Amino acid sequence: MEKEDSKSKKAGGRLCCICNQRRAALKRPKTLEQICRECFYEVFEEEIHQVIVENQLFKPGERIAIGASGGKDSTVLAYVLSELNRRHNYSLDLFLLSIDEGITGYRDDSLETVKRNEIQYGLPLKIVSYKDLYGWTMDEIVRVIGLKNNCTFCGVFRRQALDRGASLLKVDKIATGHNADDIAETVLLNILRGDIARLSRCTSITTGEDGPIPRCKPFKYTYEKEIVMYAYFKRLDYFSTECIYSPNAYRGFAREFIKDLERIRPRAILDIIKSGENFRISTSTKMPEQGNCERCGYISSQKSCKACVLLEGLNRGLPKLGIGRSRGHNNDGRKDGKQINGTSIESKQCGTLDF
Amino acid sequence: MQLTLEFGGGLELLCDSVKVHNVHVDLQNGAEKLTMKDLLSWVHTNLIKERPEMFMKGDSVRPGVLVLVNDCDWELSGQLDTTLEEKDVVVFISTLHGG
Ligand SMILES: [Zn+2]
Ligand SMILES: [Zn+2]
Ligand SMILES: [Zn+2]
């Protein structure tokens, strides 16, 4: 009891500005409101519900795969989606879908977390592995190519692996844990790279509606701080170790910049997203045409998809094939598309839920 | 002063992978109170074994590291100026690791 008193004294005896009864436990970055834990759970969950409803992310009866890495974002997403599905009768069939890249000491540990989540949240889990899909684990790939370009492989393979896992589960849509901070960071990176095609796509809450399996981001407007606070207060079980294959330095720089901005003015994150949304692409900018890979049928703006090119390189002992702005290979004359593909792919960070 | 310090979200890797540290922190000579600012420099010197730049930036925590004092966001208690008391629990969580 004494403890309780000294605690509230420290917070300046501040009460929650929503209920005016309980002690405030956090300051919301989005609104700067000081709110208690109970009110926080409520506004956090209801805001996500509103985003889902307003953007019509799901339809009743749909099968939805949650891209689950075992990290904070996807763990909170799985928890909140199954709560909201019950509370608001979405009538969704939810699944956890994980990728096993074959990274010893990293992915095998995080997969243990996902397996616990399967039981804790009662959601069926499907794991698809690089080894099964491509014949190579990430460990084996790194042994061949070294640490320099491994994130190219990781990013390309993971994206496709998620789609293939989703079609095995016969789901209608994939939901990923990308949060507002992630999206602001991606807007910034695409500006820094002049990647207009991605800049216009990266703020969309649903993407790939023209492809086989659309993806959506229910956390598009959810701050990372709140996701981590929510996981902490609810004692959710998540995994948080950096991928052992070095993360992308450029992306790390952008992230740091976003976090510095947030400290000075937390609204900056939402404002960057808004800026990204409001960019209009001039008609003179050529957008890459989407077709299908001649080898595997995966969606691609080139004859062969990036994964098939990378895989061919690995299997022929020419692992540099398809990395960076490859010239002479895969050349079908669509220069604009190729450049956009060639540069942006390198941005994919290793080990995070950057599907 | 007895304090319990908890490191999460990957920050535990900077201090020998130990998440919970029960520590005794002495007041500086002549000081009447211990603030979060004092504690951070104590942690930097005594607990962080590697890559301190993942934890600190300037004299505060690195942006993206959340701090809770007795389960309350330190942004509500004055951040670096927060005064600590006997048996307080301070939690540091990185938001910067993996999604
Ligand atoms: Zn309240
Ligand atoms: Zn292909
Ligand atoms: Zn990688």
C-alpha cells in the first residue's frame, strides 16, 4: 500500500485524462494524452478496429494469414486480431504463417516463440522453409556469398515464401505487422533513393490486390512505442534479437532519424506517412509493368522473377547473378522497371518482419 | 539505494544477456537524491558491457528505448529529472529490434 502511494506521488499524482480515475501509465505519442493502462488497451484496440472497418481490410468469412516472425509487431497483431475477431464478430479464420529462413540461433529461436503463440492464442500455425522452397537455407547461402549481399536473398526469398505459404493455407489475404514507424521509415528511404514506384505503393494499407494474395497492414497508423508498451503491459511473449546477418546500414540510419524526429515531435511519424500518401506521380514517370515469371509463375516485371534469378546464380555457382543493377542479364529492354527493381531490392532488411 | 533494473527488447544482450539486475546504487557525494540522469550514467559504467551506443545517446537513452519507472512511462515523471526512491523498479525496453 505504501508502495502504491509513493508510485502515484512520483507521477505527479497525474490521473488518466480519459477516465479521470486511475493513475496515468503512459503518454500517447499520437495525441500526447496521459492515460491509464485500462484506457490505453481500449483506445489502442478500438483505433485498430476503426482502421480495419474504415479501410474494409477484411470481409466476413475470409481466411487471413498473419505473417508471424515471433517479434513484437506480429505477436501483438496476432493477439489483437484474434481479440477483435471475437469481440466484433469479424467471422475471420485466422492463421499464423511463419518463414523458416534457416538461420541457426536466430530463426529457430524465434520460431519457438511463434509455436508458443500458436498455443496461447489458439491459432493454427504454418511454417514454410527456404530449404523446402528453394533447396537452400540462409546459412548455406551466406556460406557461399558471404555477408555482403545476403539481405538481397533474404528479402526476395522471404517475400515469395510468404506468398507461397499463404497459397498453401488457401487464405484470402495476408496481414503483416508493419507499424507507423516502419512505414514512415520506408517513405523516407524511397525518397532518398528516388524510388518513385515504391514511394507510391508503400503507404497503401492494402497492396497486391491485382496479384494472387493481397496484403494489408492493420498497424499502419499504430506507433511502435504503443505496440511495445501494449506487449509489455499485457506480458505478451515475443522474441527480440537482431538477425545475426547484419542489418542494412542505410535503413538503420533512416530509422534513427525517424526516432530522433519522434522525440522532438511525435506527430512527425504520421505526417511523413501523410506526405507519402499525398505524393502524386507525374505521368512521365514510367512504372514497371507487372507480368509473371516464366519459370515459376510468380508475379514479376521481368521475364524471370528476382528469386529465380538469384536461385539460378546460386545453383550455377555464380551467386552474384541478380544482385544490384544487373546488366546483360534478364534484359528485355524495360530499363526503368529494371532499375527500380535492382536498387530497391537491396533495401530489404534482414531478419525483421519486412515481408 | 536498492533498485531493480530490467532490460528487454534485446537490450539484455548488452549486459551479459541478464534481464533483471538487483543493484545497489550509492548517492553521489553531497547529493540528496538520485535522478534517472544519475542512474543512466551508473548503468552505462557498471552494467553495459558492449555497444553502449545501442543504449545511450548523449546523456539520455537512445531514441527508441522506452523507460518505465514502477511501470509508469518516464515521459510522465520528467524523464531524466525523475527522482528515484528505495526499491523502485526501472525497466528499459528497446523498440529497435526486429518486428
Ligand atoms: Zn483511464
Ligand atoms: Zn520465378
Ligand atoms: Zn537477410
